[in-house]
Amino acid sequence: MDIQPQTIIVDSWLPDLDVHEFLREFHASFPCIDIVRNDLRPFDGAVASPYRQEILYALNHVEQADTAAWNTAPSMGEPGCQTHRRLSSPAHPMTETLVEQAMTPVQQSVEAEAMRSAEPQVAIRIPELVGDSAAMLEVSRRIRRVAPLDTSVLIEGPTGSGKEVVAAALHRMSRRSSKPFVAINCAAIPEALLEAELFGHTRGAFTGAVQGRTGRIEAANGGTLFLDEIGEMPLALQAKLLRFVESGELQKIGDNETVKVDVRIIAATHQRLGQLSKSGGFRADLYYRLAVFLIHTPPLSERCEDLQPLVNHFLEKMGKNTPVKRIAESAMDLLRAHPWPGNVRELQHVLERAAILAGDDPVLTAAEIDFGDAAGCMAHEGCEKEVSDAG
């Protein structure tokens, strides 16, 4: 039995029939299938599938990247998967429509409810997010939901848990993907310079301003502005950001004129911004403007089943210019026992350190796993003793 696709891609020219006539007939027969033309124009009236933006992105980049762009598209799943509807060996393109017409209202209601209940499983993992734990699949589902919209998104999660990766995925899957993605870390820039970085300044606006400068917000016009560690932004500057969020207009330092800018704002923080706003550490009105849609990136300690896929991912990434190293089970035991306070970023650094220590050896062993702190060293010694005793 065949699997009904969620999207079809149609050439803008067909050799034996008019493409517009074909599209009308197909849409009439299969109204639930998204239709995308290879000239990047979706068919008017087609229901957008969860993967439309990814398909448009791949089509737009396939000439420059050959088939690489297609490799980022999610697979459709295996035959028999409950998240896809089956067609009963149709002998005619109208078969499914006739079958649906023959269904009673009760049967149609039951089928619709079944499809809604299966919806969370439809959100196949986004390629940038490594791991198939329930927590990461939920992150993928939320990204797919909100990416095509212009809704402001707040990403909350501990340091090193992949908040910037999520922000980049939101931009890539949005309608703004061909426009700039501008990121700024609010905690990495001194308070005295942060306003000029964000809003820009005119020549002579302050001491040292020998020439005018475009701010990060204006540089992101038409695209996405990613405000990392938004919780570290000074309260005085939060008021000016709030005005921009509400009006879409900014005023450079030293300028009396305002500039209209169209950006989608994605913010991220390792803090609980809602609690911080209640205690006065962050403006509540700005919080509610930014947190229209929330995405939580889980700590690595809460998705231990993703550890092995992450290790494989980083080893392959490090093996682009050198032979890919493997990891011994004794080393994996050490990694599984570690609490990972630095999350995925810490794991990447531990593996890079281990690869350097291993030199030309093709396998990373427990001897090369160095967590770089006293607790890690104690765990390392304990595990090495267990491995030695076991040997």
C-alpha cells in the first residue's frame, strides 16, 4: 500500500499538459496535500505542510549546493508509520476522494481525531538538532509550528544547551531565510557600547564616534534579529528596545529622525525571565512582548539517551579533515556518569580535548577523557579503577 505524501513538487512546465490545469485537478482530488512549484511559488489554496519552508529553502539553494541542501530535508518515514495516511491501491486519481465521500460523518470524525492525536509524532526531528529524545522532538515540533510566522520567540535553557542552534533553525525555516540573520550577545558587550551596537549612531554622536554606524537591528532589516542572553540587557536599554518592538521604529544615537525597520525578534536566555520580571530584574512589559511563543532547550542531563548520537555527531564533525575516531565503551561509561553542567557545548569540548590527547590513535579511550575539573578528575579516576578491576 502506498504512503500519501504531505507535499508534491511540480515542474513549472509539463511536456504533455498544461501545468495550471494539472494543479487544479490535483488539488481538487487531494486537497490535503501541499503543492509547491519548482519556481518557488506555492499553489494558491494549498494547505501548507509542516515542511514547506524547508522544501522552498532546499529548492532555492539546490543550484549552489548541488544535492547538499536536499540532505537537510527530513525523511518521510517508513511504510506503515502511523503518522502517514495510506491509500488503498488507487486505480484512479479520484479514488481517495470517492472513499472519503463514502465515509459516514462519524467515520470522518474518528479519522480526523486520529490524525490530530498523531500530530506530535509528525514533527520529525529537525536536522540541526541531534537526538531523538522526547524533549528534543518537542523542540522540533515547536520550531516547525512557529518558524513560518513572524511571531516573537523566547528560547529559555541552560548555557550550552543549543539556544543559538534553535534560533538559526527558526530563521532557516522562516519566510525570511533569504534575508540576514543577525545575532548579538547582550552579555558580551559593555553596557556603554550595547546601545550603539543595537541602534547605531551618527558621526560625532559621542566621543570616538568618528563616523556613523548602522546598528544590528537595522542590519537585520527584512530578516531575523537574535538577542542572546537578553536577561543581561540593562533596564534603561530595555525601555528603548520595548519602544522599537511596539512601533518598529528606531532612533540612532545622535539622530532626531526615526527609521522604520522590519525584523522578527528571537530572544534567548539561561534565566527564568518570567520570574526575573516579577522581581523587577527585567521589564515585565518587554517580557510579554518577547515571550509570545516559548521554546525550552533541555539540559543534557535530562536527555541522556541523546548522548551517544551527540558523540557520533561531534566525532564525525571533527573528522572532516582527519580520519574519524571511534570511542571505546570505557570512555562512554565515563561520559554517561558525568553530570554535564556545561551541557552539549561541554560535551563537544571534552571530545575535542580527547581527540587531541589521543593523537594518531583511532580510538578514544577512558584515558583521554578529561573533564577539566576536580569532580571530573575524581569520576575519571573512579571509572578507570572500575575498568582496571573489571580487566
